[in-house]
Amino acid sequence: MKLVGVENFRPLRTNTKTMKKSLPFSRILFAIAMLPLIILSCEKDKDVAVTDVALNETAVVLVPGETLTLSTIFSPNNATNQSVVWTSNNPSIATVSDNGTITAVAMGTTSITVISTENNNKRAYCNVAVAGITLNRTTALLGTYSTLSLSADRLLPANALISWSSSDTTIATVNSAGRVTPKLPGEVTISATVQDGKITATCAVSVKEGSNTTAFGFANFATKQTWTVGSQIWSDVVETSFCRDKTTFGNGSLFTFIMDCRSNPDQKGDLFSWSAVDRYKSEFCPAPWRVPTQQDFINLDIAMGGTGNNQFDNPILYDKYLNDWGATLGGYCDQHGARRNVGHEASYWSQSPPPSHSTNTTDRLQLRRSSQSVLLTGREGREYIAFGLSLRCVRDN
């Protein structure tokens, strides 16, 4: 049998010479195909520099003991060296660990800083406020006929809402402004809370029967001698235990007086500012006694034979005040008078607001030995805030 076309069949032969010649070309093609991978590998070996550092929080409010972990954000986000150093500007307020965890320590403000180790010019900050509250008083002795105003001596944040509460409302209540009203004798704790009750400051209040003459450090009111003049009865000098209010208030002026007037024999009285007398008048003079008003001094002067106004060079009226009314020169705390001529004036507070210096409206009584005069006069605003006088309580006969 004869196969058709077999005579044209030729076995396929491999041309080894041709194959050997084409081998270098195939290598070239392989190298070209691998080139992107080689380039990518080289790019990976190249460092990416840090161009900026930021934090996920720039300002936070914490309470003591609370923690918060900050996160660092790098630019570009594929920066090679993303190691950092953390510092606190004030570790007594808040500390920070190596992983960026802030721990609040005590009330105050501080700043947390994160610094790139690659470039210490690349840094970011987070302001930290550790919330807190302290009260203007931590203890108080309060009479059942008096009230007490509590307020925040320090408050952080400054706009924090204060919630007031009493541990026993049968002893004393407190309103939303911190005003404490006693009900019955006993012990009670008044609390002020902020940050949704996370932080609390307290004032331990002891309520006693009667008027509040010992609160705020004032001495007990005790009349050793009285003078009946006309339709009124006057007490002897009431003195505080010491000049203790740190800041006076009124007419926008602020002064600090903390000296103990008893330590100086030329400055024996301790009522150091009219604004304090006005604010605490119910604690100086328990009912039915009161801190004198302008009209009380005018009534006194008329009953003593005066005109209800200033009497210069009137030694008879002056002597009547000294002998009949029982006034004594000295017994007052008046730095202004002490600088001029110690012992030449005796001044007594009124609870009425002092007018301008140019008027004769009475806000106080002043006896001047140098001119033997009786003055019912106003004081310049600066003086009535800054300088202390003595006080006598009065009541109707």
C-alpha cells in the first residue's frame, strides 16, 4: 500500500546553531520583563522622610486619675521612621507615657508634646485641662439666724456647671448659687460637684442655735457695756478675731489685707473694709442689734446735741461723745490714719454705701482729737474699700 504524499515528507530537524544564536535575545526579553520589579525593590530600599507630625486631639479635658491615649498622624503616612518622643510640660498636672497615654494627676493645665525622632522640628501639641473645683471655705460655723455664701475659689474649666447639694436638708439647705440656709443645729456637709459628679469639693458646716457671730473667723458678739442715747442703745466696740478676708470687693477695686491688727498696739481694731462689714453685717451684730446705718449716726448726733452734720471745733460735743457715748480714741485698724498721725482719729463703720468724697452724706462717724471735731462724712471710694475702722452695734430702745 502506498501512502500518498509520503514522498514529500521530511523529518523535522532542530537547528541547534539557530537556537544557540537566539538564546541571548531571550535573556534580554527576560531582563526587560523583570525591570519593574527591580525598580520597585530599589524604591523600597529608599527612606521616606517625615514632613509633618500631628495628633488626633489638640485639646482635652480630663478628671484626676483619668487616662487618654493620643494617636500620632505622620505626613506622609508611609514615612519610614515613625518613632516619637512624648513629654509633658507639667507632670504634676498630667503625665504621658511612651505610647502617648495621658494620665491626669491634679487640677490645672499643661501641654503634651510629641516630637519626631527623625526631625525634632516636627512636633505637635495637645493642651490638657485637668478639671477641678475648690471652695472659698472648707469649714464654717453658722448660726441658725444667718446664711452663708459658698463659691468656687478655683474652677476648671472656668465655665463648668456647679451642682450644689446638702447631706442633710433638715440641718441646712443650699440653693443653685451656693447660698447655705441653716434650719436646725447640727452638722452638715455642703457639696459642690462638677463634670457630671466626677469631681466634688465640700464644706463642713456646723450649725449652732442663734446668730452667726463666729463664722468667717469673727469673734463672738458680747456686749460688756451699753449706752442709751435718745431712742437707741449702742454697744461697745465689736472687733474681729483678725483681718482675714483676702480680697475686699465693691466699686470694682481689689485690695489684699491679711495683717493681724492686734499685733500692732497702734492698730487695735480689725474691721478692715466697709465691703466686708456690709456683706457680713448680720454676723457682726446679731438681732436685734444691727450695724449702724447713715440715719442711725444722724440720730445719734442729734440726740447728743449736734446738728446731724459735721461739727468742727466743737470740744463740748466732742467730749460728750467721749464720755457719754463711751467712745475711745484708737481701737481701730486704719492704715491711712496710721500713716498720717496714729491715734488722732477714731472712726466707726456704717453699713450704708459711702458716697463720693465731695458730699457730706454720712456713711461713718469720725472723732478727730487734733481738731476736737465730730465728723459724719462720706469717704472716697478707694479709701472705704482699702482701710479698716471699728464698729459699734446699735438697736432700738
